[in-house]
Amino acid sequence: MHCWESLSEIIQHPDCLNILLDIGMPVKHKNVRYNCRLICYNKEILLIRPKLSLANDGNYYEMRYFTPWKGVRVVEKFYLPRSVSKIIGQKEVPIGDALISTLDTCLGAETCEELFTPNAPHIDMGLDGCEVFTNSSGSHHELRKLHTRVELIMSATLKSGGIYIYANQQGCDGDRLYYDGCSMIIANGKIVGQGSQFSLNDVEVITASIDLEDVRSYREQKSRAMQARDQPKYERIEVNMSLSSEGDMIDLQLQPTMPKEVVYHLPEEEIAYGPACYLWDYLRRAKQAGFFLPLSGGIDSCATALIVHSLTRLVFEAIQSGKNPQVLVDLHRISGEEEGSTWRPKTPQEICNRIFCTAYMAMEKHSSSLTRQRAADLAEAIGANHLDFAIDSVYDAQVQLLQSTTGYEAKFKVYGGTKASNLALQNIQARLRMVNAYTLAQLLPQIRGRREGAPGSLLVLGSANVDESLRGYLTKYDCSSADINPIGGISKTDLKRFIRWASQPDTLGLALLQDFLDAPPTAELEPITDNYVQADEADMGVTYDELSVYGRLRKINKLGPWGMWEKLLHLWGDSLSPQQIYEKVRFFHWNYAINRHKQTTITPAYHMEAYGVDDNRFDMRPFLYPSFQWAYQKIEKAIEAMGEAGKRVAGPAEGKSDELK
């Protein structure tokens, strides 16, 4: 009912007169809920167009709430609610798959997922004479995905002409997704208008002037005409309005918009701007006081801190431009400023100091002076409020409690301890850091003198990357446990590229980041000795690059142990034997299976990678896996049948591309 009330206000507003409106809302027809577009003009609802194809995989489960419409070109009569009829004086409206016929052209609507289907509605609509297509979408950001979306929209009118008006949401969806805008206007397969992909703006408008005759000329093809002749007809809803002027009315100031090149961001820029815009929207809507990050001096927490730094730069630029006053209003509220405050930040670092706190939580025997210094230097460079303290005393107390309770003295492996005790002692440290992180996040605003009555504590940020989550290389309920994880959908490989990009003078200009790239990744949870320093890849038994390959084969290619081994024979066969590849595949699946339970409690992460492991929404899997023994035995039999070739590296195949490695 609230949707109908909102619709009534919109179509009655003076600013909405003489405009053809395309508005999305749920509609119940014969007690069935549909996801619909409502096409309106001058206080009249012309058509309710229900969605034909629902998004029901990956991040989307539309069928939880909606039902697909009955079929193509099916139109029925819908009776408007009495409250709406009283306001607009209209009792009924067509509902279904129909077109809008104006005095000068024909319009059709499709919604989001319908564009991505093999037999998209715009194909048949276009063959039946529809010249303008609208698409109101909720398409989320995914690394390197924009090319696919743009190419699909361009192809919608490239083959058979037409004008495609694509509007996409922008901002946090209230969950793990960021809708990344990039609204577009495309004519005959060429872009004539493109909105921003990442922005702090709540509303963005793009316009273009297009000659309808260009569409008609483009469609002068006999092959199209023969298909259009036999195309089943759509019902048309007529409206007494036109999108163009009369033929003899010439406006010399009005010219068609010229085609332009598509604007794409580098993957490194996507990492810098996407999560930053998401975090800003999340923060202001959550009405909290800022962020807290355990800053370890390693790649992952460094990348997370850089994303917050990117956020403060975007906020500062928006305030400096003065085009979006809401940004300063939001910053005042987040920072706890008094109503009517005149404070305007002079640098991004000043913003960062008000809303971002970091802490290096050391173990004196395990943490190096190098990681401590890197963390402090980065915090200073971006302006974060930084703390540095040791957790040895609380760690020692916990270990002593264990020993006094059980009589067992747990030791690290470098001191002769077992594998189980070595892991348990590491987990104690990791979980203590989580406890301290949440305590500081709750109290630091007050400790730092936040105005009495200003609501909010700090949101704790996690910094476990997608590859470590896939492998299970994290402690359950440790520092990876947080309120939100901006890098949880990004691979280690891409994070390194992002940090290298951010170190360049023409980007974020932080030369000190090279020190992070040069340092080997380490958890620093074991004692450092003269001949031992803990290293992530040695701990995991697999490289980060290999994990990215496993992740894509598992999720995107949908392969199990056998299929993965078979695929890797061709990808890695020039450097590894079939037996070695089998051992790697088996080792990965063993670790993946025994650690999958960790994904049931993993921190909500910004979705960015197509092989993400989020168990809540995107990658719902068992957390107690059955044995893979059948697949393993099949691989072993195949290797045995190869004879000596199964134990030998095949070498480069003739004509094989290095790109497959």
C-alpha cells in the first residue's frame, strides 16, 4: 500500500507533468505479487508491465518475493486500489506484456535480468516496431564486469536498431552489493550518454538528443523486414503525446548528441572507488561514528586502509566541488558536529582523523619492528588516529588459565609443541585481537571526546581476502570477524596490483606502499627465531595465484575434483605432471572441505569477485562435505592408465599460448 501511496504523490507532482514516467514497484494481481514497471503520463497509469524473467541465482533470489508474469504478450485488466482511484480518478489499467504507442514512436520496457536472457524481450519488441526501450535495473558491481553489461546493452540495438535507455541504481543495497550506476543511453549500438560508475551522489541525470529518423534508416534491411513481417503483434496502449516536435518546426539550437567512447575504469580504480562508495553509503545509513581497523602492517589491512583513504578523498572532493551539499551534512553528523556547524575539512587526512581509527596489536616475541613501523607510517600518511599496544599480558593470562585448568602446557612447534597446540596458541592471539577491536570500536569515540548525545560507535572493518577465505586460512571469530569486510571479495593478486597502483605519483601517491609489496605475507602468530619466520604461503601449502585458479574453476566453471584435475592438465601440464596436479587438487579440496564451516560465520564482505565464497547469499554450499573419494579414485585410475606419462611433465604443447598458464 505504501508503494501505491508513493506512486500517487509522484504522478501528481507538478514536476512530473508532461513527462512519460517509468516507475518500478511490486504489484499484487489476483493475489500474486509481480515485480513491475508502471508507465505513467499526466496523472494517468498507462500500463503495468510485469517482469517476465526473474533473477534467481548468484546474488539474487527474486522468487522469494515475486512470480514471473504469465507469458509473452499476455495482457489482462488490473483494478486499481480504491485509495489510488480516488486520487487519480482511474479505476482500471492494462497489466501485462504490451507496448506504449505515442503520436510519433513506440516504447517498450524490460527490467534488469530480462536484458541478460538469450531471448530478451527487446528482440521481439523491436521486430514489432518498438523504437525506444527502457530498462530500470539493479545491477551490482563486480570486478571487470562492466564490459559485459555494456556490450549486452549495445548489442540490443546494434543488430536491429533502436534507442535503449538504461537506468541503474547506485549505492549500497543494504547487504553485500554495491549497485554501480553507469546509466546509459544507446542509439543504434552506439553510446550517446553515460553516467558515472562510482559516485557519492544520490541522484544523477544523463540526457541525449536523438533523431528518431536515424532509427528508421538503420532498420532499412531486407533481412530484418522479412522477420518483422512475421513477428506476432503486441497489444499497444495509445497515449496522446509525442517525444519529438512536428516536422516543420525546426530548432537550430537542438542537435543530435554525438556518439562517445565508453568510459571504463582500470581494475585497480574499481577497487579504489567501488568499496569506498559502498562504505560511505553504509556508514551514513548505519548512522555510526566511523570505522575501526586492526592494522597489521601487511598487504590485506593495508588495502583496507587505502580504501578508507580513497573514501575520504572522494568525500573531500565532493565537499570542495559544492555540487552535493548532502555529503557535508552527512559528514557533520558522522563526526558528531553540532547542528549548524560551519566546520569544513581542509584535507582528506582531516576527515580521516575524525572517522577512522586503527590499531597495531602486537605480540612482542612474534611481531617485527618492520610491520609495526609500516602500520604507523601508513596511518600517519592517510591521517588515521592510530594506536600501538601489546597484547602479551592478556595472552599470557589466557595460556596460564589453560594450563592451570587442564595441567597441559601448550607450546609452539618451534619449541617442540604439537601441530594442535601450535594452532591453538595462534588462535588465542587472533581471537584476543578481535575482542580488543570491538572494545575499542565501542569506546574510542567517547574516549576521543565525541559530543555527548551524538549517536554511534565505530564499525569494525575486516581484512581477509577471498583466497584466504576459500582456503580457510583464517581463525573463526578472530580479527577476520568484523562488521563489514571491504576486501573479502578481492583476490590477493588483485590487492597487490591495487597497492602498486596506489603507490604511483599520479594516483594516491603513497610511495611508502612499496615496503608493503616487498614484504612477504605473514600472520606473525608464531615466535620469530634466527631460522624461522612464519610465512602465509608456506603455512597454506599453496600460492595465492593457485588459489585464484582453484576458485574460478570451482565456482565459475562449476568443477569438482575430477573436472578441475582434467582442466588443469591442459593449463599446468607444461610444468607439472598429472600426478603432481592431482596432489595439488586433492590438497586444495581437503582444505576447502574441512574449512567450509568458517563461511557460515564469515564477516559480510563487499561482493566483487565472481568466485566469491559468501555462504549467506552468493555461494550457498554444504558446510559438512561428503567424501571426494569416488573422484579421487577415478583420477588415480586415469593416471595409472597413463603409465610413465602420468609421472612425467609433458612439456609445452605445440602452439600453446602462455596466457593459459
